[in-house]
Amino acid sequence: MQAGNIKFDSYPVFLAPMEDITDITFRTLCKHFGADLVYTEFISSDALIRNVSKTKTKIEISDSERPVAIQIYGREIDPMVAAAQICETAKPDIIDLNFGCPVKKIAGKGAGAGMLRTPELMLAITRAVVRAVNLPVTVKTRLGWDSDSKNIVTLAEQLQDTGIAALTIHGRTRAQMYSGEADWTLIGDVKNNPRMKIPIVGNGDLNSPQNCRDAFNRYGVDAIMIGRAAIGAPWIFKDVKQFLSTGTIPEKEAFSIYLNILKMQISQSVDRLGEQRGIIHCRRHIAASPLFKNIPDFKPTRVAMLRADSLDRLFLIMDAI
């Protein structure tokens, strides 16, 4: 697969952009375990051009995580163009346009997946950004707004015509949010459309090496994107990449190995954000990590971890598991 001038090996596996999840610490960790491309948290174009300090930190990247994409969202042409140009100064490898976020505060205002209700504006924004920057521009979107408007096959052709380098499709409508099962059938229809020439990346419910392989084999996508299954489990990329290349899944490491990975992530987050903010930032990873599933009577320990307000206290609890 190739996006712009960026070439990937066979069966590339990407880390999906996720708000409050894919910060630089987590991206670098996922890269270490084999992610072929990582994405920043999605970034408001309006906040970026207003020079909001918290937003500007989201476009900070490091060479250790390359190739890396900065993802932006918005609902107007000029702010999206200006934001893309600001992002370009941070020197990412790709600029990605978010037309898929389903949350009400974004989609309800016409941005993110809300763009699926105004496809002409979506295309105009994409066309303008492609012309305004010298980096490859990609798009992430969904099947359609709801079950009655699944327009992705036609929309994909139109997006291709704007000059984007690749298209990622999440196999749900905006109305579905993250409920139900992702429908990969239409993703396959887009990929198998003979008029489509750009790479197609599939996203949705990829949570094991086996269903990652099935996504490639059944639907023919050029790459896959893992989202929620990576939260609290960055090592999933190692498992998936080995299975795709050899057909075997790595033997599970000792519990302490995985625990130390999470502790390293927390420590790095604290180093970057300070103790309180760093711990809070990692709580979603702690809560979602599959490492702690199926441990008998674990709820009190989980609650204690999520309430810990110092690194020493948190690690004391974790080490006692």
C-alpha cells in the first residue's frame, strides 16, 4: 500500500485516532509494538486557528512515531484550510480529515460525521485542503448518516476525485454510534469498485488477530485500523502483525510483563503532564485494559486503581494484583 509518497509493507495495521487516547505517549508505545501508522487525537480546526494552547500541544509529534498523521475536524472551508496549514508546519507525514466522529457535540454541529448530511460541503472542504497543503491528505468517514442514507460507495468515488491519498471507512453509520456490529460489506463494496484506485482502510470491531486477517482476506482492504481494542493493550499490534505474517499468535507473556508496559505508559504520561493530570489521562487505559479481565473479585481493586491520586499509591495497588 502507498499513500502519497509513504509506502507500507504488506498488511499494514494502523492505530485509529481517539480523543483523550492517542496522545504522543500512547502513539509511541503502539509504534513500538508494530503499528504501521499512528494518528493524533482529532483536533478542532477552530481551536487550532484560535491558538488554544491545549489544542496546539496535540499536534506535537516526534520522529520516533513516524509515519504519523495529524487529524483535524471542522465544518467550514476556511478554518479547515488554515488548520491544515498550521498542521503542516508540525511536519506530520499525513493530514487526515475527520468526517466520522459521531458524538453529539461534534456531529450535531455539522462537523465529524455530521458532514455526511452535507456531502457537497464535505467534498468542498476536502478539495480545498488538498490544494492548500503539500502533504498527502486522507479522509476517515462512515457508511452514511443512518440506515436510510448509506452513501459511502458513491461518496468514496467523489472523495477520490478531490485528490485524497487514501480513505478510511468505519463500518457503521453515525446513527449507530459504536453500537451493534460493524458492517464490513459496504467497505468491501468500495474496495472492489473498479473505479476506486486509492487505498481503502477498514475500521470497526477489529479486536483479535483472527478477525484482522479476515478483514484483509474477505474484503480485500489495503490496510486495517484498530481503535478501541488497543486501549490499555498496545501489545495487540505485535500479536496482529505476527499472525498476519506467520499465521501464529505470539505466546502470552507473563502477567508482570504486560503490567510493566502499562506502568511505563503511566510513568511517561506523568513525566509529560505532571502527576495528577498524567494519572487521570491514563485512567481510561487502566479501566479498559483486557489485562485485568476475568480476575476473580477484581472490582474493588479496579475502583482503587481508578481513585489513586499518586503514582506511588497507584503502583502499590498494581503491584499487589
